[in-house]
Amino acid sequence: MKTNIKSLIMASLFLGLAASCGSKKTVASADVPKPAPSKLNCSTSNSYSNNIKGLIDLHCAKSCHSASKHADGIDLSTYDMLKEEAIKPRFMAAIKHQMLATPMPLKAAKLSDSTIQVIECWIINGMVN
């Protein structure tokens, strides 16, 4: 039942954001909504340049979401572009293969739980560059 409630909350957030996607605005890191507390141990601080860039390049940016390809209009090739996408609930929902999100990476196996945790903790800890 807990999973169903989480799914409903994520779906509501996704639909609310989808309705407001007409305009792009830059979001200050202080304005970034933090995901709900989870069972993650995010005590280790990850940074984009040391931990995240390599993962995103390997699994996302080089194949589909690059500066030249940007599938579905999503370019994850730079820190600022990734940060803009990572604040959207659909970002983690897609990586986690949750309902109402297109599973990412597309037509590939789900990322390992440890890789997903590194990305999620990076977001929770403020998306340090």
C-alpha cells in the first residue's frame, strides 16, 4: 500500500509539472524541492564532476540525450542541463522504472540499485557541481 501511495503522489506531481511545462525557467538550488525522506543512506557526498557526469555520459548523454541528439528535447550533456532535468519528478521516476514514466535507459536494463542511489543522493544533497 505504501508503494501505491508513493506512485499516486509521483503521478500527481508529474501531471502538475506537465501542465506547467510551457515555460522554461531557471531554478535556484534553494528552490529545488527535496524528494521525500527515504531509506537511502546519503551520507556520502557526490559531485557532478567526480561521480555523476561519468554515469550520465555512459548511460544517458552519449547515446540519446547528448547536445547533438537530445531525444525528446532532453540534453543531459552539461551540468546545468542535467540539473534542470533532475529537479523534475519524472527524472528519477524514469530511472527507477516507475509507473507513468518511460523507463530509462530506453530499451536497456534498469540501472543497478547502487547507481540509482548515487544519482538520487546527488539530487537529495543539492546537486553539487
